[in-house]
Amino acid sequence: MARVTVEDCIVQVPNRFELVLYAAQRARNLSRGETLEVDRDNDKNPVVALREIAEQKLELPSLEADLVKSLSRAPDPEPVEDEVMDLIATDENIFGVMDVNEESQGGDDGMDIEAAIGAELFGDDEK
């Protein structure tokens, strides 16, 4: 097999930085199990990717779209199903203990806030 050089690939991809990105993405795709477009000839995935680019065996726009998708930081949001929205209660607090719409009854039983917290946490019945 003839040795693949960057000069062989520059004809197809004039920008060396883009060439590196394309070859790296193609090598990752080969590692994931995509089919080879050329014979491996005991070469590793980066060399096979460069050979595929040099021999025009790849569609560069589809490889570029795959590269952009793999480098995107945030995945596309999935649509929320109606069943999930039905499970989210909007009229209760996060603990589901009391209705948010109820008015606070504080001050009616003469307890201050520290005593109420102590009663909840430690079982104190001080009033």
C-alpha cells in the first residue's frame, strides 16, 4: 500500500484544520462500527480515514453534519409527553404536604416560628 500523506488529502479538503476534524470524526465513526470504504491493510482507523478522504470515498457534507452533531454541547430537547405533564402537580408544593393556595394560619395557636420548627424536628410540644 502506498503511504498516505496530508498532501494527498489536501486536494480534497484544502484547509488542513478541516481535514484533521474530518479524519478524526471518520476515525471515531469507524471505531463505532461503521463500514470501511477501503481495505484496512492492517492500518489503524485514522490512517483508514485519511485514505478514504484521499480516494474520495466519503461524502464530506454528511461527515461535516455528523461532526457538528457530535460537537454540539446541548442535545436537542425531547418533546414532553402529556402523561408526564399530568403527573406534575401545579397546585401543591414540592412536598405535597399542603395546598399552596391555602392561606397561612400562623399566629392563631400562639406558637412562634422557632417553636413550630422545634416541634416538627424534635417532637417538642412547647406552646
